[in-house]
Amino acid sequence: MALEKLGRQLIALLGGGNETPKPSFFKKFWQESAQFHKICDLLPYDAYDRKSKLFYSDETVGFVIETHPLVGSSVEMQKELENIFATALPEGSSFQVMLWADPHVGDQLDEYVKARKEAPNPSSMLIKMAEKRADYLKSFAYDSPFKPFSVRNFRCFFSVSLVRTISRRDDEDICERIKSQLMP
């Protein structure tokens, strides 16, 4: 509303009439996009089975797993990944990788402080230093003085989607086989 008022004032200053400017395509798009109540309204899945941890839609079944990001890899690791793509994934399946730089680092830094407090014969000086360090690093998550660098918890997600088979049991077996190869 404040932006709309500012726009009317700008038009008045530039000699325009009392016409209200028409909302732009992008403004209208974002207003309509914000009219959902849950994130699942934006996703193509119809159901989630808590027991099998699989997502279902009319034509597909899929899953998402989180793993640690791979910082470096050996030739052996590269061959294992190649094997997954060559043999584990059925034809027509989709495999996506998402690396998320999560700014919520408070839990990890709180664990860092907790470990100092629970150490045998904890030093009050070391505990105070750990608390100060954690607070300092937490501030880097959103307002780093060393932009564009900031503190992040890097998280890696694998998302696999397969064309459904006739049998739900077969779908579960195929997904379990792929999961076991991704997360041995």
C-alpha cells in the first residue's frame, strides 16, 4: 500500500492526473502466487506414505534423501556414481541434486558451545570464548562483514522420481534398491 501511495505521489509530481496506475504483470503474478496456504500446494505430489517415505502422484513415485555434500572424490567414488546412473535408475526416471546453503547455523554452533560446557573440568574462560565465538559466527549467517562470504550449513538433497509400475510393492522395492545404492 505504501508503494502504491508513493506511485500516486510520483505521478502527481510529474504532472499526471489522478489516475491509479494499473498493476504490472509481475506484481499481479506475485500477488496470485502468494495465495497458497501450504508448500505442498505447489508440489505435484498427491500423497506421502510415512511408512515407506515415498511421495505418490497419479503417474510417478519418488523420494528425497539428504546426505552430506561431497567435497572431493576419488576415482572409486566416481565409478560408484557412474554405476548408479547406468544400472540403478530405470529408464524414464528423474534424478536431481540440490545443494542448499542453509543460513540456520545456530544448532551446530550451540552444539559447539555445549561440547565445551560438558567437557571434563570445563574452564569458564574457554566456555566464555566458545560462546563469544558462536555468537560472532551466528552474526555472519545474515550480515557478514566479508560479503559475499557468509556462514552456511551446506546440505545436499537427492530427489528421485520414477514412473509408477502396476504394483505398489514393486515401486517400494525399486525405490529401496536405489536408496540403498545412494546411501550404503
